[in-house]
Amino acid sequence: MYHFGFSCCVSGVPTLSASDNARSACQDGHVTSSAPASSATSTPRRALVTGATGYIGSRLCPLLLADGVRLTVLTRSAAKLREQAWARAAEQNQLLSVVEGDASDAEAVRRACTEVDTLYYLLHSMGKADNFQEQDAALAHTFADAAKAAAVRRIVYLSGLHPDTRELSPHLASRVQVGEIFLGSSVPTAVLQASIIIGAGSASFEMLRHLTRRLPVMVAPRWLNNRVQPIAITDVLTALRSAARLPADVSGVFDIAGSEVLSYRQLIDRFAQADGRRRPLMITVPLLTPWLASQWIGLITPLPPDLAKPLVGSLIHDTVVHDDGRGVDTLLPEGTVGIDRALALALDEGASAADVDPAKRNAADPDWAG
């Protein structure tokens, strides 16, 4: 069991305890080096974080600042970024540089990459446009080119777990393609692949929360029986920070997940138990397509259908690790939080939206969270 806690506070932001060094690097095609942990690089001096107002980014940035990392954030709205307390404090203390611009603007991306050691790429179109896969690929090429020109030391990209097949949902296929673009660049890259992220505010967790609470009887598609391997948000954030400290010659894919594999149906049962509710009756039907399922979720839950669609698209596959746990050993050497503990942390309503506990909601989360 991974023991975590808040160990200190810098500029009002607590740090999440984690190992400073990664263990051995993955093999069997997942990474290109087997360098020992002793050769791991130091904490980056400056990191560029994209998607800093999103679910992952708004939780990662305060922890990076607490680690002593100066930040650059590329955002379309500096005003929205400054709604977050950590951003205002960091900017006031000259620990944050804000570049206002669109991710598709090559000049804005070039400026954002200036003097950056690590690029955290946390952007996903979520399939809002018909050509979203082409857009995702174009953005990845723009950032890869800018990172190379600026001599960025490492790209860290958060992607999704998927089966080893070419028949992926468009959403997952696009994420895989983006990872391949970064890995094909000359910049050392760590592609982290995760399944369902358990934490208040996570779209996949909020879908689970609302479905379980609102439907005592659930007529659902067969993918309820597909396997998932959830991971706590605290572990995702630790892995992202560890990835920046990998040895300079390591580049590859790291599967990150909790230790337990279960079906989505079983995950609903576990959520109901953690939430003190009766387990819903679930009846699966074979003819509920991903599009129909996303519309159904849009009606039952407050999640927008264009967000529910890629989430459902990922659930039509088993999303479990394929590297025998080597990604976890490398990036999470102290272990991972168990599912029941992660659910309890996410369901704890004892903190307000202003708190910085990553397992709970924060001010950057959408109104439908919680």
C-alpha cells in the first residue's frame, strides 16, 4: 500500500510525499533504456504545463510548485487561470510565467517552450470536432517541433490504457497516435497510460458517481463486463512528477494503474458500497452503441454528451496494464492506493472547493463535478 500524506507547505501549497528516484526502466519494447534509478535526473528547474485549468493540470501545478519547480503555463485565458489561488500566488512570487495563446498557434507554443526543461502535455480534444484526430496530431507535431527547437529535456504525456489492437475507439486511437508522435521526436518522452482515474472532479469518476446514485436499476451495454484497472489521482500525480526525473536516455511507454483488476460492473458495486448505498440492479443489453450510450449518460448524468462519448468509447475495451507492472515499479516504487481507499478519499466531502487536496474537488472543476 502506498502511504501518502502532506509533508510540507510552500506558498500555501502542500506537497504530496513521493520517492525522489524512479526504479529500473521498463523493457520489452516499452522503453528504450534500462538505466538504473541512480542515474535519474534531478527535479526540473522549469516545466511547461498545458491544460493547467483542467482536471489533471489544476492539481499537478501546485505540487510542482511545492517541489520547487518554476512553471510556464500556456492558456487561452489568463483570467481563467488566475481564478485559481495557486496561480495568483505563484505569479505574485515570480514562480509562474503565463503565455496567453492557443495551442494551435506555433509562435505561442514556441514562446511557451523557452527555457523549459520538462513539457507536460495534458491536452485532449475529447472528440468535439469531426476531424479531432487530425487536430490532435497537428497539435502534437507543433509541440514536438517547438520542444526540439527549445532543447526541452523531456516530454511527459498522459494517455490512456488500451488493448494491443488496431480496432480502437477514435478517442483512444487518437491518444495512441499523439503518444507515437512524441515518441518519434528527438525529445526524450514518457507516455503514461492510465485507466479510470478515481478522484472527485475526474470525468470518469463523476460518471461513475452519478450513474450509481441516480439509477437503482440500470439497463446498460455489455461493456459493463469489460475489465478496468483504476488508479487514484494521487498516484497519477506522483507518476507524472516521477516521469520528469527519469534518466535522460529513457524514452517510452509506462502503464500506470492500481493493483486490482475488476469489471466496470464490479466497480459500480464497490462505489455503492463506499458511498453507503445499495448496489444497483444492472441488466446488460447487446444493442446499445457507444453513441446511444453516450446520449443515455448525457440524459442520466450532468456530464455533457460530447464528454461522455469518448469516455464510453474507452470503456468498450479492456483497459488494463500490459507491462507486468513495470511502469508502476518505475514511477510508483512505493506502491499504489487501493481502490476502496481511493473511493473513500474521493467521496470525502469534508473539504471545501478552495482546498488543494487533489482527491477532492477544487475551484477549477466544472459545475457537474460532485
